[in-house]
Amino acid sequence: MLYSEVRERQFQMNASNPDPSLSEKESLRMALDMLVEEKLVVQYGKEKEIKVADQEVSQAVEEFQKRTGAKGEEFEQLLGRAGMTMERYRTMLKDQIIARKVISMEVRSQVQLSPEEVREYYDTHRAIFTDRPKVRASHILKYLAKTATDEDWNKALEEINSIRREIVGGLDFAEAAKKYSDDPTRDVGGDLGEVIQGEMVEEFDKAAFTQEIGLLSEPVRTQYGYHLIKVVGKSVSDVVPFEKVKGEIENRIYSDLLQTVREDWLKRLKKEALIDIKLRF
């Protein structure tokens, strides 16, 4: 395996899934580790006479072109900057497809999942499958920029209190929102729809979920300004039925098991191979 091959893999890795947190050395090391594993798997696959059709390679090329946004001559220029020709790139993709087929053949067949395991996961992870409480709420916002002064905040508080007095005096909340709110929801009378607990800013969340249905809140200050909140409905937390999340649980467990079996299989493959790495970076 040559240094140029590691560079090629690094190019492919960075083009399809870049990680800016990695240094150049870390990126090369990751590419090297991936390539070593792949070489072993591909060698195993060729011994098992795994075949790859040209159409499979062409499809893989098209998928990579979509991720990079480059096609035709532009794509070939992109490969050229990485020191690759289209022919060389297709050869690299062919090896990767062989590797995927080997993993599917040797690893996936070892992963067995019983109905009891799925049910046990559901029973021991109820919190994951519990819907958080929701409220149906509307609000009016007097927006303040991050650069707002104390004087700006005091003025906004006076305005929101004035709006509140109008609503208490008989002005419909939705009409008040359309007339006074600085939030885009003013066009729908301030209606936020269903709000899930924990998804709004802390001050708004606390006010909305402690407020009684139908009552108008006092002014609530958040990082965005002052709000008036009206809650028109609530739902309590509820556990999602097992049948509804059974497929999701199977996928979660299967992915974990697949990764474990894959790592064990690769360890055995590496143990039986002679690997001599001489770093040049």
C-alpha cells in the first residue's frame, strides 16, 4: 500500500464527509486505518470470488458526484487535483464495494435479534419512548436586539404591559398579536401550535408549562424581548406504544450489534494477517 493511496482515501473521505476538527495528520491516520481494514477485507473477498458489476461502480460514481456537486469535466478536474484519474477512482470504488459485500456476507449473517431482546430494550428504556408534555400556546412579542439598552428594555416593558391591559379590557388576543407583535406568528394571531416541553428558551418554557389554560401571563422576559403568553391546551407525557416504536428499536439494537460483530470479525482478520506500517507523515 502506497502513500498515494492513503492520500486518495483522504481525498474521498474529506470530499464526502469533511471534519474540520481533524488536523492533517489525524485525517491521514484515519484514512490509513480505513484503508488497512479495507485491503484486508477486499483480499478476503477476492479469495471468496466476490464479483462487482460495472453498473455498480458507475452508480457509486454518480452518488459521489452528487455529494461533491461536480460532474463531467469538472469532476475529472477534481480527481486530478487529488492525483487520480477516473479509471483509478473506479478501481478504488470497486474495492470498496467488494468490502461492503464481504461485510454483508460475513458480518450481517452473524447478527441475530430475538423478539425478547426488542421488548426488553423497550421496557428498560421507557424514558426514550415517552412523549414529553406539550402545550398549545399563542404569544405576543415585543422584540429587542442584543444591543438593546436598559432604557430600551424599560420601554418594551411599558409597551407589553399596555398591550396586556388592552387584552384584559376586552381586546381579542389574536387581534392584539396581529396589531402589536414583532414575531412572524402575528400573521396567525400569535399561534405557536403545539410546543414541546424543553424546546423553547428556558423562561418561556417555564411560563408556558406552569400557566393555567385560558389565562393571560404576566410579561415574560427572554433573550428575545418581552412576551405575553396564552395557553389554550395541554397534554401530559405519555409512553409511546411498543408496536409503534418496535421497528425503531430493532434498528437501534441491530446497528449496535452489527458494529460489535464487525469489530470482532475485523480483529480476527487482522490477527491472521501480516501488517507492517511504516509511517511517512
